[in-house]
Amino acid sequence: MKRLACALLGVALIGSVALSACSSSGNTTGQLKPDSDAGAGQSSSDASSGQSGVLSSFSATDLDGNTVDQSIFSDYDLTMVNVWATFCGPCINEMPDLGALAQEYADKKVQIIGLVSDALNTDGTISDEQVETAREIVSETGANYTHLLPSEDLFGVLAQISAVPTTFFVDREGAQVGSAIVSAQSKDQWVQTIDQMLTEVQG
């Protein structure tokens, strides 16, 4: 709880650099642009041509140290990937709604996963302190879905993130569906977005 309070307080203290990387207003959308040099694959527009998707091949660990790869998508028509940071107030504020949505959509072949963008030390190793902070935030907000930690395979995706929260959707193959959303949204807004994306992949 103390770490969560510090994380929330950090939003006010982190300064202009962090604030520029944390978006809470508006409804900015954008397409994740794959970085072929980083092995990030191709966007959803390339899925029909047989090229790999933005998350079609990766390996990472979750907050509990479990190994996760692209097979996490195979049982779901749609996966919502929410990139967040422990210092980001808007990220944390929307997580209770995301936790509720994860449960509500579980039987509709939709899942939500998080990607903790600020869990690395300066040398590129996983920060145990940041992982613990992230765990406490997840526990406090009820966002009890899988949260991934940055790995080398995910650096190409993270390099395309200019602000948090950034949320994008992928299909069973890890190919992007629609455009990324660079802002927090209300639960009702997410319902509309998820339903639209689900129609696109199931249609």
C-alpha cells in the first residue's frame, strides 16, 4: 500500500518529462508502426498477406515470473494489450474498469493483458522494486489479468509507444486489429471499442 501511495504521489512529482509520457484526455488514435530491425513484425494490415503480426512471436515473463509467449492469444478472438506505467495516474485510474471488463468479456473470446513499460533498471534488467510496485497496483485496482514485463522481444513494440496508457488490439495470430488508442477511457468507451474490434475480427 505504501508503494502504491508513493507511485500515485510520483505522478505529481515526476516532472514534465514523465507528464509528457502520460495521456489522460482526448481520444488520440494511431497505428503502431512495426520496427522490422527490432523484430516487431508487421501491423494487422499485413496479416492477410501471410506476414507476421506485431506480437506474432515473442517471449516474456509476467509479474509472477511465468514465461509467456504468443500462444497466449490462440484461445481468444481478440486480445486487448494495455501498455501502462507505475507512475501514470490515468493508467492506474482505468485499471479497475479494465479488471471488470476482463471478467465480463472472458466468455466472449476476449482477453486483456497489461504490459508494464517502466519495469526495467537502467542497465536493461528487470527491476524487482518496480515489479513489486506493479504487483501492488494490480492488487489494489483489481486488474487481475496477465501483466507482462518488458523483454528484448517486446522492445520493438515499446519503442513505438510515445505515451501511456497506450492500448492496441491483436487477433489470435498476434496481428494488430485497428489503431492504437493513446489515452485512458471510461468503461463505456472501452465497451464500445472492444465490441467494434470484436466485430471486425469475427466478421
